[in-house]
Amino acid sequence: MIKITGLDKLQRELEEAKRVLTKLDGELGTVNFNPHDPSSIEIAIQVVNRMIDDRVGGYASNPIVGPLIDRMKITYQENILERAAKARLQEC
């Protein structure tokens, strides 16, 4: 006979992840930046990271949610950098 343990913990983590995903539904916020000013771009990235942390950072220790938060931050950073590059190219 095989005994499976830890299902209660997994179920709690999944419920917590579900709550986090609900909190992330909708608009996160708005940031503005100057595409020609690297410090402005960096500040925008920091602001988005703070928005994410404010909304769901308390769940970062959840093994399901933590990687999701990290991935979101990377995705938003990439989007900001891409928008800044596009804006600079369009002005040339």
C-alpha cells in the first residue's frame, strides 16, 4: 500500500494561488516614463515591481505563486524596455 502525504499542504497552496490570481485580474496600474531617459525607464520598472509586490507580494513564499510573481516582474520589465525601444525608433 502506498501512502500519500502532504495533500493538505498542496491544497492550501492551490487555494492561496487561486486567491492571488483573482487579485491579479484586471488592471495593475499605470506607469509613465521617458523612453530617452534610462533612469526614467528604471524607475518605471521599479514602480511596476512595487505594484506587483503591493498586490500579491505577501504570497511570494507560496511555491506556486512565488515563481509567478517573478515571471510577472520580468514580463513587465521586458514590456517597458520594448516600448521604450519602439518609441525611440519611431522618432528616428
